[in-house]
Amino acid sequence: MDYDIIVIGSGPGGYVAAIRASQLGMKVGVVEKENLGGICLNWGCIPTKSLLKSAQAYEYALHAKDYGVSISGEVKPDFAGMVQRSRGVADGMSNGIQYLFKKNKIETISGFGKLTGKGMVEVTDDSGKKKTITAKNIILATGARSRELPNLPQDGKSIIGYRKALTLEKQPKSMVVVGSGAIGSEFAYFYQSIGTEVTLVEFMPNVVPLEDLDVSKQLERSFKKMKMKVLTASSVEKVDTKGKLNKVTIKTKKGEQIVEAEVVLSAVGITPNIENIGLEELKIETENGRIKVDDYYKTNVEGIYAIGDIINTPALAHVASAEGIVCVEKIAGKNPDPIDYGNIPGCTYTNPEVSSVGMTEAKAKEAGYEIKVGKFPYTASGKASAAGQKNGFVKLIFDAKYGELLGAHMIGGNVTEMIAEMVVAKKLEITGHELLKTIHPHPTMSEAIMEAAAAAYDEVIHI
């Protein structure tokens, strides 16, 4: 055997699995057809956050007077500069993975990997040359791509996916964003904030539909306040791309309407990359377009595992990384705990930010819990006022009987950093009373967590 483990794909699932395997003394090879770091580092999580930071800097400059700062001359966004910075950040992170691979003695095999037999991977490089490598264990971490709807075929010009949205040659004057999950909402916010006229279309009744209803409503108000057009319970029926502007036919609650836009961004989810990687030949089982695995990511075929976006778990970078670690540790003969998928944080990096973990209020009631709900507004937070970020709140949901934390839902400044506290609290089964008696530093945004817990038990001080 050439390797103890071959990992196909070097995204946040694949590269983390490879590094952990090396730490455990295994000889590791990683097959990657593009840049190390996968979609997340090159075309997803990292470059989008760079663009969003640029948008935030622009917003600060526009409102400098609110902070007692005088700026002379016109403040305007440099779209090309923002894109260039974003690509630079992504390249730096990808180079960082190269360094980590070298440090951990992980070999990179460039090309497209396909299973051809037990322990066998055929790698085809850019020139079409093929070679076969072997390993005792193979981990599939091939990730996903932008999902295409039949009525929204992406041509890279009129109708685009998230990769093209990161590298447009010029800033569009108008854009229709289809889908208001994390990807759609972040791009809608970014482009609207730098002056593009954005129409956000969401099929479900509320934006960020997986979030708690109170959070969804607050984010929609924020979007509308920045003059974004938001159409919920709506769907794009067709797009006429023949004219100078695309004519987008949208079915809404109030009837059909046509919106003209330079660009249509399709952000309606992802499609797992499981085609042509040898699943059928090895009779690896799939279900609803994803690979079936057990609690330790083993497929029905001995020695073959799958992690990340290609299995039926939340399609999040941090989930893929955790799955990679658990998978490798199990292969190494350790006894890792299976992942608790009820304690996975989710973040949306708009302004205001959104983060959550656990059950929404509606889901907790559906599950039959008698609940206590505590909510603390940022308008009552001294740090939020000082920072000029009073738009937001922290909402905590507890089981009334035992005080167990069932869910945490936040919208506002810094909440994507604050959510980690709630993940730890939930893992350690901290009760509401324990949380409200935990002293938080003042002044901080995180005080809102303590205050929200206190509000659930009628002990809140500042509202």
C-alpha cells in the first residue's frame, strides 16, 4: 500500500482529516484537483468574509461623522480593490494549507480522484495522464457546488453562482438574489451595502428560514432599512436574458411581477460532488443524492469513508472538520464520541450578524417542551450603544422543568463570536440559573447572554 489513508478533497473536511491522521502516525496522501483548501478557503467562507469586511469598512467611512470623525472628499467603494483583496486573502489561506501539509509530511497528489477498487484510487491530472495509488483506508471529502434550478441555468454572465459573484469584473447596478440562506443573505447584504440595487427573493415565508422567527423578522427589517427589496413567500418563475437587462418573473403573494436586473445570483443551496468518483462501480450506497454512512462515517464498503457536504449532515465547514477528526480517530483505533448534531452552531455574516445553536422557539414547542424564554435587546447594552450597533438581541430558550438550555438565537454585532459560549454551555448542560449567575465582563456585547438568561427567570436588571 502507498498510504495508510488517502483523502480525496482538501476542503475543511479533507485537510483537517489529513492533518489529524498524520498526527496519529499515519502516512497520508491527499488528492486535490484544484487549490488546497477546497471551496471554503478559495471560493466560500474566507473570501466572502473578506468582501463583507470591506463592506463594513465602507459603511464605517460613510457614517464616520456619527463617531466624531471627519472625512474630507468623496467616500466610494472600490469594487475591483475589494475583489482583489478577497482573492489575496483566499490565496494566503490556501498557501497556509500547503505549509501545514509540508509540516505534517502529507503528500499532495494533483488531479481528479476516482475509486476503482478496494483501496485503489485512480488520479487523472490536467493533461489526462492517469495513475493509481493505494491505501488501507480512503476518505471521500469531495464537497459540493452551487445547486442549479432548471429555470435558473447558470451561464456565468446573466445568471451566476456564488463563485462568479466573488469575482465579477465590475459592480452591477442591480441584482436579483434567489435564496436567503447564509450564502444568499451575505451576498445580498454585501452588494446592497456598496450601492447595488438588490432584490432578495425567498420561497419560504421568512428570510434565513432556518433561524428563529424573531431573528428572521429582525434581519428582514434591517435589509429593508438599507433599501433592499425583500420578497418572501415568492419564487422566480423564469428569467428572460435576451435584453440589456434580465427580466426576472417573480411569483409573489400579491401576484406576478417582473424585476429588471443586470445580474441574477442563484443561491438556492448546494449539490454534492458525488458523480464519477466510483460510487456505482463499488456499489457504495447513497440516499437522496448523498452517501450513506454510520456514526463514524464508514460507508457500506469496508475501508471507505465519507465526510462533509456529501453526506446527510449540515453542510458547514466546521461540521466537516469535526467529522474528519472523528472519522480518522476511529480508524486509528481510538474511541471518539459521535458528533452531537443538536449542538452545531450556525452563523450568517451580514450586518447585523446572525448566529444560533439548538432549537428555535417553535421547534422546542413542537417537541413538547414547556419553555422559558429570555430576550435581551442590544438597545439596553452599553457596549452596543458605544459601538453604534444597537440593532439586535440575544434570545435564549430553556426547558422550564430542568433549566436545560435548548437553544440560543442572536442577531447583532459580534454574535458570530459569542455563539461559541452557548455551544460550550449546551455541551456541558449548564442550566439557566447557572448561566445567569456566571459573571460576564462589562462593558461587552456578551453581557446580553447573562441578561437574557436572567430575563427568562424574571431577574433581568437592565430592562
